[in-house]
Amino acid sequence: MTTFGIVINPTSGRGKGKVFGEQALAEFAKHAIEIIDLSAENFKQAAKNAKEAVEKKIIDGLVVVGGDGMFHLGVNAVVKSNIPVGLIAAGTGNDSARALGLPIHNVVEGVAALVAKIGKTRKV
């Protein structure tokens, strides 16, 4: 079974992050993906949770739900590992998602894109 850590920014996209995060959890469950919620009360603690999960190798991938800031959190957490990071774009700018050709503001397509890439990640 695949296990993903997830970090949700509930304030991304003027509140879309919370709704998209809940939808993402439901979508991953449909694909039999085990999820460990690494979200926290603040950015610093969420970053620490993500980094520790990567270092302890308790996740096979890290998913962030939010905008560019959350994507940077994810990239920084996995940078010294072989663990892939995925993005469910819920921000206002979504420059990272746009640059990577990822779905924007569409949780179903975003989760499907991540699930389709299990075992077929690309280095960026």
C-alpha cells in the first residue's frame, strides 16, 4: 500500500485550501492511498512535521494542498531524499502548478494526476 503524507493550508486561495484538503482526503481514499495528515496550526510546525516524516521514511510521497508557499514547504521537506512531492493547487497565483502543468483548482484531476504518477515520478 502507498502512504502519502499530506499538508493542508486551510487559508490558501481565500479558504479554498480547507475545502480542497477535505476533498483530497476523500479522493485519495477512493484510490486506496493511505494518508498521514501532517498539517499543523502554523507553517513552521507543518514544515517540521513534513520534514520529520520524510527523514523517518514513514511516507512514500508528500502532498501539499495550497499555493506556491505550500509547494515550497513540500520541496524543502523532500529535497535531501528520494521522496516525491505532489501539489493540489488551491492558491491564488499557482505559479508552481502552472509551470509544472498540474491541474489548478480541480481536486479530482489533481489527485488523479498524482496517483497516475506513482512509481513514475520526474525530477524537476
